[in-house]
Amino acid sequence: MPGNPFPVEKMTAEMILQKRAELGLDLPILVQFKNYVELLMSGSFGNGTSLYNGAPIKPILWICLGNSFKIGVLAILFGTSVGLLLGITAALNRGKFLDGFCTVTSILGVCVPSYVFMIFLQYSLAFKIPFFPYFFDPSQFLFSSVMPSLSLSLFTIATVSRFTRNEMVEVINSDYVKLAESKGLYGFELVRKHVLRNALIPVVTVIAPLVVDLMTGAMVIEKIYGINGVGKLMVDAIAGEGVDYNYVLALGIIFSAMYIFVMLVLDILYGILDPRIRIEKEN
């Protein structure tokens, strides 16, 4: 692709050639790739320094990853818990008021962008009622994480609720659940042993990519609330004075590794939730 990692309008041709030689960009492309992979495996994320100020990128990456990870985990826990509760409630009361209420809630969660909800929370709980800080305060991390976590969890609540409700309704109408009811199994035990466990398999599949999205930061939310996270870092690396390729490459590799790890955990959860997968493997 065309482009240049250096601010060419501020550098002479000799300075650009010197910088390319320092970074090894004048070497054949396969040699560059080999050198980059070797440095990557050593834990230095390639060249390991910013193209523009020469500062090491690893300390900044870990700080930003830590902030995004903590807020993302809070959003995942809250969103999944509330989404499952709403979905189960809607499925067990299908056709009634609670079913309609949970369905409308999930629709709103999908339609309303998280950053709009974030602005609403800032106006309500930071400006009109100064209960939470208007912008992110690292010294009060847990307190400052409430509003962004709630905003990020909105889409998770809607998605998990909708899938849980639909899958549970399908399982409730299945023959093996009717057989369990005919044997005298009702209420919580029926839901726990036969309905929820079978309904969770498609829900877990939906949750997996949401986990990666939340844990790798939300660019707009982090920008609005002033969170020093990886989403904001990626935007700054691309839209700053010039594209800081070392940051972009490092973040791309981290995002990919996290996605692979989450999908691996998902495959393991399949075997835990559905014994038929383990039996098939043994056979």
C-alpha cells in the first residue's frame, strides 16, 4: 500500500533515507519481516519505539491495555448477567407483560449507540447530579469505571437477552423438556438441568466476539470520557501527525491474539456445556 511512516513535509530526503536505514526499512521485505518477527517473539513488539518521539511503546501499551481490560471485564460481567436475567425472564413469561418489557429493552439496547447512552449518563449523573466524575479519573478507577462500563454493556445486554430468550423458548417447546415435565420435574430444577444448559450454547457463541470487542476498548467511549485505553491509542496512532505504524502493528497483533484466545476458550466451553461434544471426541 502507498504511504510513508515519516512526516515527509518536515523532513529532507537525506533525513528520510537516514531514518529508513535506522529502522531497517531499506532491507528486502522478507528480511524486514524476519527481523520484525524475531523482535516480536522477544516481547518488544517489533521495533519497540514510537516512530515520532522514540519513546518505548511497551509501557504505554500495558497501561492502556490495563485500563481497557478492567473496564471491559466490568462491562462483560454486568452485560452478561443482566442479559441472561432478562432473557430467562422473557422466556419463562412469553406472551406476557414481562416478555414484552424485556423485548423492548433489548431492541432499545441494539438501536441506541453506546456513546449516546454515555453522553446521557454524563449529563444526568455527572453534570445535573454531580455524583460521578465528568471525565475519567485514574485515581478513582472503580468509581470512574461505572458510567463507561454501563454504556459498553448496553449492547451486550440487548444481544444476550434476545438470544437467551429465543433459544430458551425453542428448548422449552422441545420433546425432551416435555418428557421431563411429564416425569414431574418443574420450576427451577427443570430450567437449570434441561432448559438453560442447552440454550446457553448459541448464547456463548454470540458472547465470544463481544468479549473481544469490549476488552480491546471502545474508541468513541474512550475518546468521550478521556480514558487512556487501547481504543483511544489506536485512534491517536492513526489520526495523529502521521500513522505510527509500530503502535498500529502492535495493537493489531494484540487484538488478533486476544480473539484467538477467546475462541479457544469458547471451544473448551462447548465441551463443558454439551457432553455430546466430549463423547464424539472420545469416539
